[in-house]
Amino acid sequence: MGKNFLKLAFVSGLLLLTSCNENHNKQDLYGAWQVDSTASYYNGFTYTNKKGGKDWGLCVFGKDGLMRESKYNTYRSFLYGFMGRDSIYLAPTNSQASDTSKFRIVRLDRTNMVLKSEKPALFESNIPQERFEIRYYSKTKEPSEDLEVLNGYKN
């Protein structure tokens, strides 16, 4: 029984390692992505939102290093880039906005993308707190209508 257990543990570990692909193909990121749902986690409490809304933007990642998030017939642009093997950053092109966002790539292939964003705690405490958001995207068509860039953002 001991040898079978070790074999099973080894095979399970090998399957786990091969299923976790941190060498994401950057080419898969290019194109338009629509948020399908979001999940929020805060110290054991979760909330999942599967109802799409008009406030869920369409994100278009271009080969030029710009991501354009469009909604309400306007868009705002962000510089994006890869950080290491499993993360991307988004930096707004608006000179008034200075907060750069970092996302860990949980999954990225030609049709699906899952991004995880760590969030700061809402309340001060000496007890460690964990808070994050996960966004689930599907590849879609790029917007066909002419969009206006929001004030302060670059084309």
C-alpha cells in the first residue's frame, strides 16, 4: 500500500505541475475581451457577480502596448506590460491618474482569460486580512462604432 500511495502522490503532483502554466503566450492577450463575471473575496466571505452590466467595460489589448477600456461610447487607455511570467500591469495614460494596477494571470488562452487583483484591507487591524478580486473574461469582437477618448487620456 505504501508504494501505491507514493506512485499516486507522484502522478498527482506531476499532473498539478503540468496543469499550472505560468508561461502564458503573450500573443493570446491581443484583441478584445469582455468581462463575463467577477468574484470578490474578503477574509472568507465571497461574492460572485455573473450579471453583466453596462459598467463592465470591453478591454482591447493592442500590440502597441495600449489597452483601451470602452464603455458608454467612450474609452480610456492604459499602458500595459508583462511583469515576470504570470502578471501584467495597467498604468493609466491620464496624467491626473497615478495608480498602476497589477494583475496575476490565472489563465490565458485564445478564448479565456482570468485575472486576479490583490486589494488592500478595508479596516485597520493587527490580524492579517486577505482581500482580492477575480475577473473572468471571454474573447469577443472589437467595438465597431467610433469611440471618443475620455478627457486627459491618450489615443
